Amino acid sequence: MALKAAYMLEGTWNGFGRPVATADATGDFLDRWRANDPNGDWGFPTEVGDKLIVTRTEVDEPDVYLKVDEDAQGRALYDLSGLIWLPEHLRGQTG
């Protein structure tokens, strides 16, 4: 199961790659993750201004990811550092 990232940011977050993706790609990934592990707390993304807010039932505060770019269709791209952990050796790969 993979996130369809637009690209990866330079550097790492706690040793993991930093994917950049649309809200739709993030929601699709979380839907598939939720179906794979229905006992998890995977959240639901909502775009609010230049932020992607991911609410979760087991955490008081939602996760907030900032817009860092736009794709060719003008859709916002968000820095998902900390939400989706990818090993550093996968940096630069999308899918």
C-alpha cells in the first residue's frame, strides 16, 4: 500500500522521507489504510485555507499540514512530514 506522492521534500523527518501530496491522494491512502486496519485511528483529511487538517478520534488535537506547492491542475500540495513515514531509501520514489 502506498501514498501517491507528487514528490518528496529534501531532508528527513525523524529519519523518514517527507512526502508531498494532494488532499485527495492523502484521503485515498487513509481510506485504504483504514480498510486494511479498521482498529486504527487513521483520520479524515479536510482542506481549510492553506492547511490540510486530519482529524482523528483518539487524539484531542488534529494533525495540521501546510500547503507547500500546487500541482499542474492547481490543486494544493501538502507537506505530509510526520503523517506518512517512508524509509529514507524510498526518497525520490512516487507512486
